[in-house]
Amino acid sequence: MTDKLSHIDAGGNAVMVDISDKADTTRIAIAKARVLMSAQTAKLIADRGHKKGDVLGIAQLAGIMGAKKTPDLIPLCHPLPLTSVTVDLELADDVDGVDITATCKTTGKTGVEMEALTAASVAALTVFDMCKAVDKAMQITDIRVTRKEGGKSGTFIAD
Amino acid sequence: MTDKLSHIDAGGNAVMVDISDKADTTRIAIAKARVLMSAQTAKLIADRGHKKGDVLGIAQLAGIMGAKKTPDLIPLCHPLPLTSVTVDLELADDVDGVDITATCKTTGKTGVEMEALTAASVAALTVFDMCKAVDKAMQITDIRVTRKEGGKSGTFIAD
Amino acid sequence: MTDKLSHIDAGGNAVMVDISDKADTTRIAIAKARVLMSAQTAKLIADRGHKKGDVLGIAQLAGIMGAKKTPDLIPLCHPLPLTSVTVDLELADDVDGVDITATCKTTGKTGVEMEALTAASVAALTVFDMCKAVDKAMQITDIRVTRKEGGKSGTFIAD
Amino acid sequence: MTDKLSHIDAGGNAVMVDISDKADTTRIAIAKARVLMSAQTAKLIADRGHKKGDVLGIAQLAGIMGAKKTPDLIPLCHPLPLTSVTVDLELADDVDGVDITATCKTTGKTGVEMEALTAASVAALTVFDMCKAVDKAMQITDIRVTRKEGGKSGTFIAD
Amino acid sequence: MTDKLSHIDAGGNAVMVDISDKADTTRIAIAKARVLMSAQTAKLIADRGHKKGDVLGIAQLAGIMGAKKTPDLIPLCHPLPLTSVTVDLELADDVDGVDITATCKTTGKTGVEMEALTAASVAALTVFDMCKAVDKAMQITDIRVTRKEGGKSGTFIAD
Amino acid sequence: MTDKLSHIDAGGNAVMVDISDKADTTRIAIAKARVLMSAQTAKLIADRGHKKGDVLGIAQLAGIMGAKKTPDLIPLCHPLPLTSVTVDLELADDVDGVDITATCKTTGKTGVEMEALTAASVAALTVFDMCKAVDKAMQITDIRVTRKEGGKSGTFIAD
């Protein structure tokens, strides 16, 4: 790991890092997020459960579409042809809340952590939007990368 | 406050809530987020400080632009003519991290909480992107609404 | 009704019609579409029925988001602050297929037919995408405006 | 051909299908659409004929640009580097209407049917928009895939 | 006219200026641009003249669509409901080149200079794209605001 | 170099040129632009110099993000996975103004001149936006390609 901010050059200029000479390899990244809410809100989500129109299904789709928007949102991210995006949401079993896991893949010259983080964040924001009429005090927390594979820096695992 | 999810109708269909008959009033929302990082990463950010090309300045701009993308990202959000967006980022004084505050305004028929939350989230994701070459274990936390003014439901204040 | 193409001027130039002096009134438009498919495909959709993750729920959300993209897609459409979008999908009772109804509203200077037609079209395309692995011979038909209210030209009703 | 909906997994979750391990091959898809209109409207289009500013030329350009928007519109579509898009529009010779043919190509891991269908649909919607001041009763019909080449499932031909 | 940069606050932060308390008035802006090219290139454009598929017609449409993208492109621009966009292109009579004039209108709280400048710039870039296979040495020049009406600062006229 | 407009076919139809059979090679393009302004405006920019929140830093970021929008803006441009974008801005030493240089790279089937030109143009428009409150008479000039490498047509150098 380096000790320099890769996106700012010696003169203080923002740069989209030059990846022209990097190899195309399979890249995988997994990111997580959690939405904390009142017991009542968690119950409202649970009650829709596996029925049509559930909060979690809508947030899942928003997360998948959000992954595709990453280079539009994050200024120095490269545009990437994502080959797989999955977003899973489930009610947490230890707190009142929703746990989100996003997995992105590509075959390319740079990693997909930002795509996975963006997918998880947009899914979390959508849960917030769907529930804010009943609960304005929700919090989105613990957005982080838990796994990253591929590329020169090798595999990173956290949790 | 209601006890129903406003974005799903009785038949389980997702709906963009009909706001046609709501009054145009001034709406303000403030949202916050925090990015936790290693002491070394926080120091790298601090060292660029008030110079050109700092991480916080780039994230700030990304947050402002992100607010304008809210209806593209959040499926059931209404498109809104934002009249003001400010995003402030500063190094936290109690932990190694960055604190983000986003404030959005509009004169319209619905609130701007989602715009403020999206601005704060995109700014946080951009801090992550700028620093991920030196610190893969960062966490984005405490994304929440701290103030909401305007509209029928009145003023909401949290912290 | 006029007998001239409003979007092309006397010199053959494309124009976004000047609506600056038109009054802000409530505008409503309803558009419909139908996706024809094999009996087997219709049965696969019906089997998921009111469960989570059904084809119709995903297409519904895509249609709502599609309505917001109208001015990006249709060159001479004005950008509009939509105040309501609903998209309904149901299995047709007279053929093997899905019937789609999209309703858009705004308070503005021009109508929302194109938004309703775009919502219905994007929902239909999404049904196609979800089912194309099992049925490549589907057809999208009967995309049309069935109701338009508001503005100088008054109410239009068809079916 | 499979008998399962490829975009929904066993648990009812929407997924962007994982194409990471598929080969890059040349993919071609052709889609068609038809816009039905009054004889008077068809005549107005014909009268502009091969002059500058014709309805068909504007719709053609909108269709080409629409193809590039496909992954933004269709939730579970992969982003793809299109290598060719052509859209042809001509007055139908058997009815009062416009016939549209869109052809898309890529070298990639998945097909371009949705891109061709989206191009044809957006071109058709643009014809509608250009003519709706003179004819509100138009219909867009017969949107379908007529040819698909490349990939594991081989060549599909219809029409 | 002020002597301060309105988009940067005292602390060096970028801000989207707060226009919440400004009145809604009619705003008009006109911007111009010129594309300089070889005599041969200008002749190729002239030869297509008023026929279908001319370079100028395609650039005109791109300019109109570009105006709608302004808040996506210019970080601190407010989103605005444009009520009119026209873009005119003609061969210059004093040099080998194309002259572009873009006019934008809105009823809103801030001006539309950036929309007119963006329309003119995107139209000019599109002329460049259409002709670059025959002429790589083209230049886009003289992009400027020639007229601005509405708002507190009154009418500005240049040329 | 050809003497035909590559984006219009024999029948006057706009086409996105078919690049399916072209080889993937490394492509580089450099474009320049200049913003002319009053001495007072140039001094305001210089005074912020290397501090946080400078005009040039914000325009730089806008230019980088603008490059990624090229296929959305220029109708017949192919979508491309850019592997590098840099945008440099500095005060001109021979006039009151800002000089902009944008460099884009990709490994692909077509060149990146339009991406470099778009980056330079959007950066220039952003300088204009940031300074227009103090100087409405600015001009953007000299937008041109100064270098192009890669592809069948070989290296082009201008200045």
C-alpha cells in the first residue's frame, strides 16, 4: 500500500489515474452498509416480507442501477463495463435495521470498490426514502469494503 | 407522522407520491455524514489543508453535483429545482475522520431531505475514493437528517 | 388542432417550442402499452404473482424512473417538474400478455403526454428484458395516449 | 432456450446476470417498430421529404442517442461499448405510418437486443412527439427483435 | 457588477449560490460561437445545404439537447426548467466557418447564460465531430454571451 | 484523410460509424482552449492561486467529469472506456486569460479527440460560470486538437 493520495499530483491537481498500461484482470469487490431504524419501522418492512412491492426489493433495484452511475457521481472514477452486480438486503438479526451487501465484478484495468460502495449507499438511501414518512431519525452506518480481489494489490478482506 | 409507507399503495405497487395539490413553500434540509479513517490518512488530508487540490474540496464539489442527481438515483423521488446546495467538510476533532454537513433548499411541493442525504453520501464516497489507495479500511457512518423545515409536517430537529 | 408540425420552423430548423408565455396549469396524461408473449411466458409471470421480485414490480419501477428521463431522451421535450407518476402492469385477460398504464401529472406550461408514453415504453422494454431469455418473439404494441387534460387544447380522450 | 427468468434468482431477488466468464464475441441485433398515424400526418412527414429538418431525421438521431442510454433505462442491462448503431426510418408503403429499423453491434459478453429495441422505441416516441400537435391518436406498434447474432444461443431470425 | 467571485465563499468553499429569495422573472440569454475550418470543409457542409442529414441540422439538435444538460456539466449551476431553446447555425459569410447562435429562456430565479453558452458549445463540438474525418485542424472560437435579459442586473448587450 | 463526411451516409442518414472490425489500440488526444477575460478577472483568479477553492481547481474537476459525458453530448460519438483524463489550467502569460490543456487516453477502436475537446470546453465553460458575476464579456477561444495518436490515421500534431 502506498502512502500517497493517488488522485492528486505533485502540483495539487486532481487526476483520473492513468490505467492505460494495467492488465485486464477479473476484479471483484464487496461492500456493506446498514440502515438503523425504529422497531416499528423494521416491523413495517418485515410485514411486507416476501410480498410484491416490498421496500427491500425496490432498494435492491435502486442499488443495482446506482452501481452503473458510479463514474457519473465520483469525479475521478474510471468508466467501467460492469459484468455483474448483485445487491442483497435483509433485516438485521441483532438490531432494528436493514443490512445491505453489494457485490460488483468486472474484467478490467481497475477495481470496482467504488461501484460496490455506491450500490450499497444508493440502496441504503432508497430504504431511507421509502421509510422516511414514518421514521425521520434513521441512520445509515457502516458503509465499508469487506472484500476486494484482483489487480496488483491482491486480495483485501475485512469485516 | 403516519404509520404507513407512503411509497407503496394498498396493492403493493411502488408510487411516486402525488404532490400536485401541495403548496409551494420554502423547504430546507440538513444532513450529516462521517468518514472514519486511520490517523495516517487523516494526517494526509490535513497536510493538504487549505492548499489547492485538497481532498475535501474535491469531495465538496462532488457532493454539490450529487445533490442534483438525486431523482436519477432514488427511484421514487420527485425532480426538484434546488435553489441552494452547500456542502461543508472538515476534519473531526474527536476521532480520525472527516465530518460532512450538506444543506439543500428549494421552493416547492416536497422536502429536500433526500437531496441533502445524497449530497452528504456522495461527498463521503468521494473522500473514500480519494484515500482508498492508502487506506482500504475506512468506514462511512452516521448518515442522517439533522434538520428539516417547511411543508405540512413542520420542523424536525435531531442530532 | 393545428395542421403544422410545431417542432420545425419555416426554415426547417428543429425548435424547442417557446412556452414562456403559457400559463401554469395542472396537466395530466395517461398512456398505455401492451406486451404480447407466449402462453408459457405469461404463465411464468403469473406464477411469481404477488411475491417479491416479480417481473411486473421491476418493470413498474423502471417505468417510473423512465418518466423522469423523458427530456434526456426526446430531443425537443421541455424539462418538467413531474408531481406524480404511477405505472400499473397486469396480465391481460384477453391475450397472453401484459397491459401497462402510465399516468403522469405536473403543474406547468406544457403537457405530459411524452412522459406518460416514455414511462409505458420503458416499463414494456423492461418486461421484454426480464423475459427475453425464455421468449425472443415478444412484441410491444398499442403504445398510445388515452387521456390528456389541461392546457389550451383541453381534454382529449381515446381508447 | 431456458424456461427460467434469468434476472430473478431463487430467492426472488433481481440480479444483473453475471457475464464475467462469457467470451467476447461480435454481437448484432436488429429491432423494428412502427408508428401508425392519420393519412394527413403521414403526408406532412412526406412533404418535408428529403429536406433539412425532417421529422424522420430528428427521430433517427434520437434513436441513435437512445441506444447509448439503454443501461440507464433498463434496470438489469449491462453497460456495453456499442461499436455501431444505425436507425432507419421510412414511410410505410402499406399503411399510413412510419417504419423504423434499428441495428446495434458490439464486441462483448452479452447481446444488444435491448439496445436495438431501445433505439427503435426512442425513435418512435420522437416521431410521436414531433407530430402530436397535429395527431394525438397515433399508435406505436410492433416493437420486436427481428434478428440476433452472436453469443452462445446462436442466431435468431424472425419476421 | 460585483468584484467578488460569487461561487466561492470566504473560507474558499465552492457554493451553489442561494437563490431561494430571488423573484421568478423571465430570463433570456443569447450566446454565440464560431467554428473555423478549411474552405474544402465549408464547401462539403454547404453542398449538403438544405437536404436531409446535413451537418448543421444534426449539430442544431445536439445543441438543443446540450442546453438541457447544463446543470449536469457545470458544477455550480442550478437546475432550471427551460421554456425555450433555439440554436441556429449558418455558414459564415466572411470566413470559412460556421456561425452558431443559441437562445435560451426560462421563468425563474436565475439567468440562463450558461445554458445558452453550453448549447452553442455542444453544437460547435458536434460540427467538429461530424467534420473531423476530413479536417483535423478546425478551431472553435468566439464563444461568448451577446445578450442577457431579466433579473436584478438588468440587460447586458455585447457583440 | 478522406474527403467525405463519415457520419452521413449516401442517403443522408446520420450514422454512428461501424468500428466493430477496427483493432483495439492505444489512443491519445490532446485538446486546448483559452478563456479571455479582463485584467481584473485574471487578477481575481491569480489571487486565489494555490489556495483551496480556486476557480481553476473547480474547472479542472468539471473538465475531467465532462470528458466522461462525451457520448451523452455528441450524438454520433461511441461510448468509450477512458483510461486516463488530465486537465491542466493556468493563467496565460501573454494575455489576460486562462489556458486549458486536456489529455485523454483509451485502449479502444476509435480515437478520443472528442473526449479531449469536450473536457477542455467544459473546463472553459466552468471558468466562465465562476467568473461571470464579475465579467460578462469573457470569450472562450482556440478550442482545437493539438495532438492525436493511435489508430489507422496515425499521429496528428498541430499547434
